[in-house]
Amino acid sequence: MSVCTKWAPRGRQMLLCTLVAWSASATAQHSTLPDTIAKVKPSVVIVGSYNPTAAPRFSLRGTGFVVGSGNWVVSNAHVLPAPGSAQPQGQLVVQVRTGPDSFQTRAAKVLDKDVFHDLTLLQIDGPPVTALPLADSDRVKEGQQLAFMGFPIGGALGFSSVTHRAMVSSITQARLPSAQSGQLNERAIRGLREGNFLIFQLDATAYPGNSGGPLFDPVSGEVVGVMNMVLLKGARESALSHPSGISYAIPARHVRDMLARQRP
């Protein structure tokens, strides 16, 4: 006899069994997350620029994570230095974790850039780094509990990786038409012309620096999406002047497409 049928009146057995099962699942997930964070953390990297004549010499631009054979890094396209900028950007680099509080700076180059989905694929020098597996993002459901990791607020926290829980509050269109013509800007118009795609809307607050970080399953550590803080908030929340507690992520299916283009 199960716990729920032993202690509950007959009419309430089904409800109590459901609650017990949900509580057990939530408890198991909570106890597993610390182990998953320890497994994911070595694969989450800092994407930035290095300029020996600047102060500071290193400037954080966003987060990334290692995929493939260990020398590829996925991040957002908008974290890359702007082409043709008048300001000296420095060399594109990636900082890879070598210990609990230490990083190694490695030169990086752009292999692919998907502006429409705001994704980029970088190749880094040096020995391979442990890669994160990609999950089937088409199987993500609304209400699913996930987690994301990154380096928020640009290094004000000392380049410490931070993990947040996130619930998938909606799977929705990336771009919505503006209610008034005055709200349309060049980027919004270009996006509407290029088309649309589905994104994950998350019940969580991400910050500058989280861009490009992995959205992952808290049990398996598999990546289901890439955090985004610029393209989508600019298109969907241009009227908001304060943090809304909503963040977005690009489904990992578009990362898979980008990786497939690298294979002959």
C-alpha cells in the first residue's frame, strides 16, 4: 500500500497521490541541481575583448559555453565587437576556467554568425574544454523548470559565474508587430521583414553579461537554449523602462543548425 492510499480517505487518494508525486519530483530536482552546476560550470566561459593599451585590458562582452569537440564556443552574435566601429575594440578572446577562481585567456575567431537568431560560433585556441551536450529543444514545454548560468553585470561580481532558476512561462514568437507606427524602429522593421521564430520566455530576471549563457536542464545539464538580453528585449519590451522579471532564450535547435553547417 502506498503512502497516499494508506493515510488518505478514499475520495482524496488520487489528489494526494498526485501531490506526493509532484513533491518527490521537485525535491529530487532541487537536490540534483548543485551536482549539475558543478558539472556545467567548467564549460561556461567569458567572451570579451583584450586590448593591451586599454584600462582595463580585458572587457567582458558576454557569456558563452563550449560545444562540439571542445574548441567551439556558442554565444550571442551581439556580443561580438561591432564591425567598423571607430573605437578600438581589441582582440576577441575567450576566458576558460582553469580552477575555482582562475581563468586562462585564449584567442578566438568567428566561425559562423547567425544575426537573425542572434547566435555566433567561435573557435578557441588551446587544448579542448569539456563540452556541454545539446538537448532536443522542441521537447521543452511551458511550465518546465530550467536553470541558466552566466556572468551578470559585466564583472561587477568579480567574474563569478552565477546560476538562476527559470520556469518556461511561454513559448512564443520572437517578434511582435508594434501597436503604433511610432514604436517601430529600424531593427523591428528589419526583423518583421526577415520572418519570425519561436523563443522561450522565462519567468526569471537575467542581466547584462548573461547574454550567450546556456539555459539547461537542472537534472541532466543538457542545454536547451541560449540566453538573450538584447535582440528580444529590444523588440518585445521597448516600452518598459525597468526590469520586468522576464527573460528570453533562443532554442538550441538553432545552435544545432549552426553546428551542422560546419560539417562537410
